[in-house]
Amino acid sequence: MLSAQDMQEAEAHGRAVKAVYVYEAPVRLWHWINALAITLLAITGWFIASPLPSQPGEASANFLMGYIRFAHFSAGYVLLIGFLGRIYWAFVGNHHARQLFVLPIFNASWWREVLFELRWYLFLEKRPKKYVGHNPLAQLAMFLLFLTTVAFMIITGFALYGEGTQEGSWAHTLFTSWVIPLFGQSQNVHTWHHLGLWVIIVFVLVHVYAALREDIMSRQSLVSTMLSGWRMFKDDKP
Ligand code: HEM
Ligand code: HEM
């Protein structure tokens, strides 16, 4: 719903509350770079786990898995640097930039809105509510399914990567040295890192479905908001 702060924001832009500037350029840029990196990581990770059947010819003439792993590690760096940049922007950006990181869990009305959105998504409510930032259910899903999983994938991914770059490398010092002993052995880290792939896939499937569904049904712009930054509100049906 439009909070007092949102109304002020809209009025500061000299408009009736029809459009509010929500996602600043760094958040939008990060969103799409992050989505691309994750798509690449999921595809290449899949092939690392289930490699293609053997290649014909001399082994030394083939480097296909090497290229696949190189793409995975490069996208891994993009994910890490983007993630750090996004955390920085949560401190210096507008208040919507902090939504991904902070859940108002002690606010009872926020929980009521989470339940309302759940009913709305299940087609049990007739009229959508309007939100300037993320709706509470989306915020909860982004925190639990996206934020924590991506942090986990970065930690376990760089722990595995540090095994290759070996002792003395930053990845080994920062991650491998404590993550592998914590999980017991390297194969366990592989298995948990692999499980993370499926959590991310479930998030992306639900996320894209919800973004498109809300764009059509909730009387406010969604996809174009992540492109232009502006949330447009359509008139309510009589
Ligand atoms: C790997 C794919 C994707 C991932 C991991 C992802 C992740 C995220 C995250 C974390 C946010 C919160 C942004 C923030 O607060 O900083 C977000 C917002 C959003 N995403 Fe994605 N996204 C992906 C793909 C897509 C695609 C393909 C679409 C378009 C169909 C899309 C549409 C949106 C929209 C519209 C929002 C803003 C929702 C709102 O205004 O409440 N995303 N996404
Ligand atoms: C959304 C993020 C990510 C996804 C979905 C993903 C997916 C995967 C999958 C499915 C595997 C195969 C695991 C197995 O069954 O053995 C894998 C392996 C691996 N990933 Fe990731 N990963 C992600 C992020 C990262 C990051 C940030 C890094 C850091 C560089 C990384 C480094 C590695 C390494 C080193 C391996 C093992 C390669 C090998 O044994 O040949 N991953 N990843």
C-alpha cells in the first residue's frame, strides 16, 4: 500500500500518485547482470555435474569442459562483485534498495500483508493491493530463497574454486580453509552446492511467473519498473 513516505516521494516528483520512482539505475543494472550471471552459472553448473559423453580424438585436443568451467568461474566472479556492489548500494541508495536485505519481521501488519498476498496469489482475493516497492510476500521470498541461497552459493563456490587455486590464494584463505572442514570433505560441499542450483531454479521459476502475473493482474507496472525504475499505477476497475 502507499505509505506516507511513498506519497511524499510521489508528491516531491510533482505528480499525482500515478507513478513513483522506485528502483535506481544501479539496482536495475545489477538485477539484469545478476540474472544473466545466474543463468550462465546454472547451465554451466549443470554440465559440470553431468558432463557430456566423451569427446572423440586425443584428450589433449579437447578442452570443452575446461571452457565450461572457465565460463562458470568467470560468471562466479561477476556474481560476487555484483553482490558486493548491491550490498554497498543498500547503504547509499534509496529506502527501496534496502528491502532485499531487511525484513520487518516484528511488524504484525507486514505479516498480515504476507498472508493477504498469499491468498491473492492463490486466487482467493478479488482485488489486488498496490505497493511501491516489493510486496511483502515477494520480499520474503527474495530474502529466503534468493539472498541466503546466493550467499551460500558464493561461499561454497569459492571454497571449491580455492581447492584449485590452492593454499595461499585469496579464495583458499577466505573460504576453502574453513568451509571444507565444516562440511567434512570436498564432495559434501559439491553436493550442497548442487542442491543450491535447484533452490535457485525454483526461485527463478516462481519469480518470473509472479512478475508476469502481477504485471497483468495487479493494476501496477512490474517488468517495466525493473527496466525504467518507475512504478505506474493503473486506475482501479469500478
Ligand atoms: C536468474 C533470474 C532472476 C533472478 C535471480 C532475479 C532476482 C531478483 C531479485 C533479487 C529481485 C529484487 C531486486 C532488489 O530488491 O534489489 C528482483 C526483482 C524483480 N525481478 Fe527479477 N530476477 C531474475 C529474472 C527476472 C526476469 C526474467 C524478470 C522479468 C520477467 C524479472 C522481473 C523482476 C521484477 C519485475 C522485479 C521487481 C519486482 C517488484 O517491483 O516488486 N526478474 N529479481
Ligand atoms: C547461482 C550460483 C551457482 C550455481 C547455480 C552453481 C552451480 C553449480 C553446480 C550445479 C555445480 C556442480 C556440482 C557437482 O555436482 O559437483 C557447480 C560446481 C562448481 N561451482 Fe558453482 N554454481 C554457482 C556459483 C558458483 C560460484 C560463485 C563459484 C565461484 C567461483 C562457483 C564455483 C564452482 C566450482 C569451483 C565448482 C566445481 C567445479 C569442478 O569440480 O569441476 N560456483 N556449480
